[in-house]
Amino acid sequence: MNLSVPMDVPARSRERYRRRYQALTAGTGRLMLFAGDQKVEHLNQDFFGTGISAQDADPEHLFRIASHGRIGVFAAQMGLISRYGMDYPDVPYLVKLNSKTNLVETQQADPYSAQWMEVSQVQEIAEESGLNILGVGYTVYLGSEEESSMLAQAAQIVTCAHREGLLTVLWMYPRGRAVRDERDPHLIAGACGVAAALGSDFVKVNYPRGPQAASDFREAVLAAGRTGVVCAGGSSDSPHAFLSRLHDQIHISGAAGNATGRNIHQKSLEEAVRMCNAIYSITVENRSLEEAMEVLEG
């Protein structure tokens, strides 16, 4: 992998940036992100109920999966990481810097998710604790009346993170009363272009719907340029359907990875670890769908 280090990474941090990028992607440029930020985003509806493993009710389930499964990075809020990180110091972490609940719906108010903490605070905690923090993440809701504030925060986060040699992932979701179709391929491509303009290393977006999704998504990958595009995993699906879609996202659309939460953590630990490993085999190891299913089946 020929890594092009952004010019906003200063000389003192360039080697740290390279090491973290290497660790994040195993030298492939592809990211397998295990998403654990739904504790805020979706409250407890993703962690307790019919069809969800009883193990998922305990937040530590996320850390056990991240510790035993093959992942690029585990994304969660700093509070969770600080409460469990001492028992899981080898897990590669990405700190989610903003989150909001889903209680206020779009018809009531356009979405806004303010920054919880500064990049400098994340860096200070990483240095003092020795935690393996590789990067930070932030969500922007394009089309919201508050998008200008979120874009300004995102720009500062990318700049400050790169100054410290940290990687950045921007969650870019078109959402608000001005947005007619959040899954419109052309709009998703536009969101990827915004992430590129902000200088992010990766952008997480939703995958478009429809039979032409894999080919339509190429526009987003092209629009992102040197910013890697990763697809949100979405709600739980059958393992075969999920892995098949993931294979198309990478090998037809040209995506640089995936960000998966519910399709992993809603399973028991053993099943979740095997699902992690199957996703990793497609994303990072370039395995076929058939080979990934063999991994899943143990």
C-alpha cells in the first residue's frame, strides 16, 4: 500500500500517522470498523429484545467481541472506553466525538449532534492511559439547518486529529426536512465529496437501495477521491445476505471497507466473533463470499 500522508499532518506526527494507518487497515487501505456507538444513537433498542442475544444487554459484550474478533478498530464513546479499556488495553479504539439519541425525530426538529470533547482531550487520555487509540470519529447531518455548525466542528476535528497523527472517520448522513431521500445515490456521492473537502481519512455513509446499488455506489467512491468510503452495516440481516452485499460493496463498487454494529453485536459472543472474522476476511483479506461463509460456519 502506497500511503499518501496528508499535508496537514506535521513532520513530528507523520510517523505516528503512518503507524496508525497501518494498524487500522493492516496495510491494505481497507477498514473494518466495529461500531459500538449505538448505545447513544439508538438507546437500548439495539441491545435488548426479541432476536437479540441476552449477552448484548451488557456493554462489556462489545469489548469482549472487539477483543476476540478480528477488526480494524472499535468505535465507541470515550466514556465507555474509559470504563472498560483497562480490561481490554489491546483493542484498537476510535473515539466517537459526538452522538445524539433518536428521541427527537426529523419532523420535530432538524438533527444536530454537538461535539462532546476535544481532540486534545482524547490525545491526553491516550498518553496517560496507554490505550491504543488510533483515531476519532464525528457525525455530520448534511441538509440539516444546523449543518454549518457541524461542518465547522468537523473541519476543526480533522485538522486537530491530523496534528496529533490520529486518523479520522466522518459519519456523513444527509438528513433533515430539506432531504427528500437519504438513500439517493447522487446525494450520497455528494456527502462523500464533502468528507473529501474536509480532509477526512475515511467517510461512513449509508448504502443506496435498489437492484443497481452496487453500480450506483461507484459514483460515491469516485467523489470521495483519496478519502476511503466505508458502508454502514444497517439493521440486522441474514449473515449470507449481509456478507454478499459487503462483497459487492468492495469488489463491484470499490468501497474501502465497512462499519458494522448490529449485524455483529446482537449475536452471542461466539457467533459475533465468527461474524467479525468473516467480515474481516472479505474486507481486509480479499476473500470470496464462499470463503467468508466457511469462516462464519467455523
